Amino acid sequence: MATKRGMCPYCKNHNFFLVNPEAMSCFCGTNMHQLSPIEAIGTYNKYIDNMVAKAKYSLEAVGNADQAYQEFADVIELDDSITYAYLGRILCLIFMSTLRKSYINDARLLLDTTAEERFKKSGEFPMIVSSIKEIVKVAEEYLSDVHKRLSLKTYFYDEKCLKLYLTRVNEVKNFENEALEVVTAIKKKFVNEKVDLLLNYLDEQITSKERLLNDYDHALVSGDLYVVSEIRNNGELVLQVVENKKIDTSKLQRYRMASLDSSNKKARYIKDDIFKDYTGLIRARRVIGPWFIICYIASVFCGVSAFLFRHNPFVLYTAVGVGAFMLILGFVFMILFISWGIKLKKKKEKVEKYQ
């Protein structure tokens, strides 16, 4: 039987070693502690699972894609056979993408390399299909948010906004084409209803993007209409004005304009971030959680003090003043604690929607 990786549960440096599962015992190379193969292999598997769970938490619960990307990379560095870590890095690249800086092409190249080298274990096909579905849905959410930032009632603010959006459309289309090839290859070996549903979904999304890029008039707030005249090999889009065709945008004049240029003082600056990082919010919520309880306890203590020393004006007024302040402060902390919890719950629901 082939050897497997094991780890000593008593070592702090987390070094792994090869274990023969059929042997009666094995020894840690660091402290020479005698272990059973089952214990060593189980310790290693648990350690890897914890590393993957940590990276998944950083991405899905906290929204810190940069940290999650590094944590998935740490998993791969330790064990490059963990397919989910590669898929996790692809998902991180989508979440790391902003309005002006996209990593979607990098995600496509990583998916291409990963598919060729890693997607061979038939037992992992359901997980791979599920992960690709999640990644594609996040990419669609990214594209939808980009569109909202750059447009006003389906009219784009200017030519730069339109060009940036269509560039992102082309990037997501190319990524989904790669995903379509991967899932099509999996279908030849793994027959499943979810595979067919994902293939249909990808085909619909790719078709809609091809229509946007090849046969669609895009309107600007200025009233001009543009079409994509060329997509160069490097992915750059060339736009062309539709001659003798202009639309009435007089009703849009009362809305505030926006621009990608920060020096344009007449227009609102379009922010760059798409997906939020909730690290600061989670840390702040952990801090104020105990404090609103402490404030209420302090207000009760002040109330009791005011009652006991009601015949002493100085103590009475001081206790009442401090108690009222702590009561208000505790109420504010409680409102923040609840509202931030609602935001985190909405984020969790959105992640579940992706999956």
C-alpha cells in the first residue's frame, strides 16, 4: 500500500512525515515519539482541514480575500494535492478584484492550469462542480456591481465608464468560457444533473455577454450611442460611435453625474472597491459586545448608589449623571452591536446564495 502523510500531535512545529498505513507503529522524526499510523494520518488530515477551514472563514465570513488567498497558498505549499485550495485561490482572485483592477484573467489562467493538472480524481468532481458554480456566481455579482457603479438608469456616465464595463464583461466571458470547457470535460466522466444545470447556466451567460460585445448599442448620458468595433488580442476594446443616431436624455439632467477621474470636481468620484472586507467590523463588534453589558451594569450600580446616598446631594447628582450617561452609552453600543450583526447576517446569506 502507498505511504500517506502523517503528523505528530505532540510537536509544535507541525512537521509531517511519511507513514505506512499497514505498519504496526511509526515514529515522529522530531521527538521520536511512537505513534500508531491511524493517529499520525488522522492528525495530519485534521491539521489540513483546519487550515482550509481557516482560509474559508477568512474569505466567506470575514471577507478578507487577500488573507484567504495567502492561507490557501499555505495549504498548497504544505500539500499540493488539496484541490479545494486551488479552487479557493481562484475564488479569492474574484473577490480581490476591484472596479479598476481586475484579477479575473489571473483566475482564468489558474483555472486552466488547475484543470489540466488537478481535476482528475472522480471522487472530487461534485466538489469541483459546486465550487465552479460558486465562483461563476461571484463573478456575475462582481460584474453586476461594476455595471451599477458606472451607469445611471442603464445609461453610462461617459465613454471611459462604458469601456471599463465592457472590458470587465469580456474578462468574465473569457473566464466563463474556460469554466465551460472544464465542466464539459468533467461531464464526460461524471454524469450528474447539477453538471447539466451549470452547463446551461454558463451557456446562457456567455451568450448574453457575446451579444453585449457584438450586437448591442450602449447609451451614454450625453445621448451618444456606442458599439464595440474591435476586440484586440490583448483584450483591449475599441469603441465606435453609432453615426446619425442619438437619443433624448433630457430627463437625466437632474441626476448627479459621476466620473472615474478624481480631478473632475463637477462629478461624483466613482469608488473602486466592489466586495467589502468585514475584518474591522467583526473586530469592532467583538469589542463593543461586552462593553454595552458593562455600561448597563454600571448604570444599575449608579442607580443603587443614588438610592442609598439619596440624602447626600453630591453623591446623588453624580450617581444620577454618571448612571444616565452609562445607560445612553450602553444603548448606543447595543444598537451598533445589533446593526453590525444584521450586516454580517446579510453577508452570510449572500454567500449562501452564491453556493
